Amino acid sequence: MLKEITREEALRIVKKRLDKRFSDKIKSIKIARDKIKLDYNNFLDFQKHENYSKDEAEALNKLHLDDTYNNVDFTDNEKAQLKIVLNLKQCFRKYYFGSAPQRCCFCGQLLEKIEKSNGENYNISTIEHLFPKSKFPQYALCINNWVPCCSECNSSVKGDSFFESNPRQEFYDALVQLGISESFGKEPLQIWKNISFDFSKINGEILIKGKPEGKNNKKAFQLLGFYGLNNRYKAIQRSFYNNLFNLLKCHNISSSEAMESFLESCQNANMQEMVSDFSFNNYPKLWHDFIDYVLYDYNNLTALWEEIKEYNKLKYFKM
């Protein structure tokens, strides 16, 4: 059996193909060719940025690099190196996460897998351009500007919204505030791991690294805002209590001790249950925070148990 190619090897071949397509495209440009190439190659050096004149920006747009992104693919030789029968985007999605959980890089939602007739599989995701290709066509083919995400995050919610005054520096500041500036471009992007939720607030509140929005994490919250995460998380948290109550009813909880034990198992379990068309496994961090909020607050725990007792009484009388 042939040894499967590693994440690093696969992404290196993807990058090589993208870089080659980029180089081929910019050969036709007469002005700012070196500037555009330098900008592309320095994508990860956020302290550097290129300013384009009106004529240079027009020449860059005429290259239609954002359209090129849609039809780039491997050569036959590259497919042979990869030992897989997938196109370039499918290969990127298959290998991007490596051994990390295949979850949307922003909200943490599980990315389902699809299997081709030949046995090859890859996750069903869309490819988000962190720097929108409509505004930054020079990065349309830059592999470090690509991240797999769910359709909700790569939707009309974001569109081409992005930092305006100093995009590269502001994006870097957001990475620093999220605590992922050192790993960016080296490891899969997992913004969701640094997001938690304060259920004690009336309408709930997103926290980044345990802290609410403030002057020291403003750019990170702005980045989350581009993907509508604050409003989406608030909508999800409103259904959590009903979903938990339904789970407890299904498991015939008969004592407060049994309820606490069940909550503790829920906290760490890889929840696969579907309740009201919602999978807890889609938002594990949010679910974990919610269970903490119920389990380790005496008043919340007592109120939940009283509701379960009342339900059990009604169920008994209906029998």
C-alpha cells in the first residue's frame, strides 16, 4: 500500500501550483509587476504593505486573478505526486487540517465529509479568502489567504467586509489579540477555540480569551463581526436550555445526583444527538460553556432540577 502523503507535502504542492499560476498571470502586466510579486510573497509579513496608485490598481484588477482562482487545478504530474484523484480545491480541503478537528475555522461548526466513488474523501466546506479577493486580488491565489469554513461564515454576512484604514496591520492586531499570531500560516486556523460565551448576561456575551470587548481586543471583535459570530452565537445560545431539557427528559433522570452526573458526562462527551435539528457537536466550545454555567451555579442547577421534577410528575399522571 502506498504511504499517504502528509499535510505538509500536499499543501506544498498546492502552494507550488498556485504560485506558478500567479507568476504566469503577472507576466503580462507592464507596470508594478515587481511590486505585486513582492506583495504576494510577503503576505505573512504583516508589517510590510504596498500602496498602489490608481493606474497600478487598475492594471492589477485587469489580471482577473480572482477569476483565475475559480479554475486553477493540478497538472497530471502533480496529481501523480499526490497519489490522489482530487482537484486542487478538494485537495486543499482534505489536507488543510491535518490531524486537527475538521471544523469551520471561525465558528467551529463540524464540516461534513464527502466520499468519491474511488474512495477519496474531503470535507464539504467553502474556501474563504481572509483578505477578500474583490478588494485584494493580489492575494486571490495566496495559499495562506485561504481557509476552509462553513457556508454560514462564507456568506453574504461577510461579503467583502474587511479592515479599512490599514488592513494588513489591523488584521495582524486581530491575530495578536486572538492569541494566534505566532501559529498563523503554520497551523490550521482555529479562531473558535479562543471564543467563549458568558451565559450569565441577559442576552449572553461573547468573550475572547475570557474577556469581553474592550480597547485591548477591539480588532479581534471586529474580525468576528465580519462573520456575524456575535449575533449567530446569541441565536444559538437561546435554544440551549430547551435542548438540554429535552435531552434530560429523554434520559429519564430521576434524581438530582443522576442529573449532575449526566451533565458532567455531557460536558466532555462528543455529543452526536440531534435535538430540534441542532447538533451539540457543531459548537462544542459553546456547549461546554453552557454546561459549566448550569452545572457550577447552585441556583441554575436547582431551577433545572425543579423543572425536571415537575415534568416527571406530569408524566406520571399521564400514564
